[in-house]
Amino acid sequence: MAAVVLLMHILVVAGLVRAFTPDFVARVSRSVTQAFTIDAPLPPSPTPAPSTQSPSSAAPRDEGVAAAAGRRADPREAAVPPAKVIVRPTQAPPVAGQGRENAAGAAAQGEGTGASGSGLGTGAGRRGAGQGGGGRSSPTVKIAGDINSARDYPRAGRDRRIGSSVIIDISVGKDGRVSECRVVQPSGDPEADRITCALATQRFRFRPALDNEGNPVEAVFRWRQRWFY
């Protein structure tokens, strides 16, 4: 009980002192802490690392002074390989052409517009259905004969023939006469087509075609027979 009473008195006195003299507690605290202050030695300063710069670069420069010239860059030569040129050999034909230059190498026969042999095109060969020519050759030319009379055909088929036509191929010999006739595009009257071939064979005469040497040759001449009003 005595200890408790003493503790209560101490607390009351401390509270009165703190209330009426607050600076007293601060002064007492500073005096107590100064009694235990210890001056600690400062750590040694680190030794500076040696500089890697050269004296010239470390020395201060005046403002605006240019630095030393750098190393010049020399371009490296680039080697370019030469371009390859491929020359393909020209192959000669297996068989050399014979004859003149405008007919050399031509086939002996064919159905196109060749310059040699027999065919149905407009070539200048030995025989053809066209009017073409080349070199010294000349085409077949009709020089005589006509079919222009209505009395040459039957009167009964007149209405079927009027306004139509028939196309025939006439084979002309070396003497200029017709040796054969063939209907290529018939009309609406078969009897009139037959009569047209018969009259062409009888009446037509031609100047025969000539080859490159100027010799007469057989040829085919195409003729269209029209019937008018």
C-alpha cells in the first residue's frame, strides 16, 4: 500500500510539473541525452579511379573549337562476275531446198496456199483453185464463152433459179480447154446446176496458167453462174 501511495504521489507531481513548466522536461531530456552522445569517426573517402582519357582529350577546350579529324573511310571494291552470253547454234534444215528462191523447199502437194505442187488454195503452184501468182507465173484467164441466155435452161424451173446462183470448179488443161467441171455450191435447182457444168465445158475457153519457168500448166478456175430476172 505504501508503494502504491508513493507511485500515485510521483505521478501527480510529474503531471503538475509538465502542466506548469513544460520547458523543464525538455531541458532535463537534453541534459540526459548529452551525457550519452558519442562522436563516431567518418568513413574514409574512396580513392578516385584512374582516368582512361588521354591528356589531350581531358584538357579543356575553348568553346567552338573543332575536334581532330576522324579516320577516313575507304570503300571496298566489289567484284562483279561477267555476264554469261549463251549463243545457241542455228540448225540447218535436214534437206536443202531445190529450185528458185521463191519456191525452194515447197512441198510437192498440199491443200493450202503453197507455192508448189497441186492444191486448192490461191497459190502459184502447178495446180490450184485460186487466182494467185508469184515470180514469172501467171494465173488462168477466161478469154471466151458465156452463159447468159434463159433459153439454155428449162422454162419449168425458172421460178426456182431467179435470184440464186451456182458455184463450179472448172479444170483447165494446158491447151486452155475445160477437161472437168464440179459443182462446189449448188443452187436450188439440181438440173440447172448440171446444165451449167455442161455449158461451161462446151463454151468456155481459157489462157492456161504458167509456172515459174513460163510453161503452161493445168489449173482450176472457179466460176459463179447467177440467174437474174
